[in-house]
Amino acid sequence: MRFFGLKACDTCRKALKSLAEAGYTPEVIDVRADGIAAEDLKEIISQFGEAAINRASTTWRGLTEAEKQGDPAALLAAYPTLMKRPVIAADGGWSIGWKADVQAKYLGG
């Protein structure tokens, strides 16, 4: 399991804690510190498209209108903290966010 997120993100911290309690030991990729590898970025965009962009983030609000119209892959490459998080790659599948459906997938219930 690979976990793409931010160390400072409350949602990511909650998700990691819950995953650990469920017996997972994910490889954590901090998108700010570690960046997003080109092949991972390509797969994230392939899986989620525009939904991979967190339009509620501080980073998004700081962009110009022209930047906001840019290609999602280019935006995430330039501003990795724009990624909606967490993104989890496990068992050949991908998930995004930490809502009930994703929690059920990994935690049961």
C-alpha cells in the first residue's frame, strides 16, 4: 500500500492512524517533501482526472484564473499540494479522499 498525502494534513493523519489500527503499514509519500513521481502522477490523473485537484485548498485559492484553467497533470506537477488527499494505491486499485466509501474499502464496515 502506498499513501500519497501531507504530513500536516489532518485528514491524512486520521487516515494513517486508522490504517495502522487496521494492520496496514503503508509506504507514505509526502507530496510536499517527496513530490509525486511522473509515473504515479500519470496514473493518478488517469484514475481521477479533474477530481484529483483539491479546489478547496489554500494552494488553489492562491492560483491565478489562468493557472486554474491549466491541465490537471501540469498543475499537480507544479503544485503537488493541490492534490486531493489522501490518494491510496493498494492491491492494484486506487482511491482518493477519506470519505465513508474509502474507509469501508480499507477498514471494513
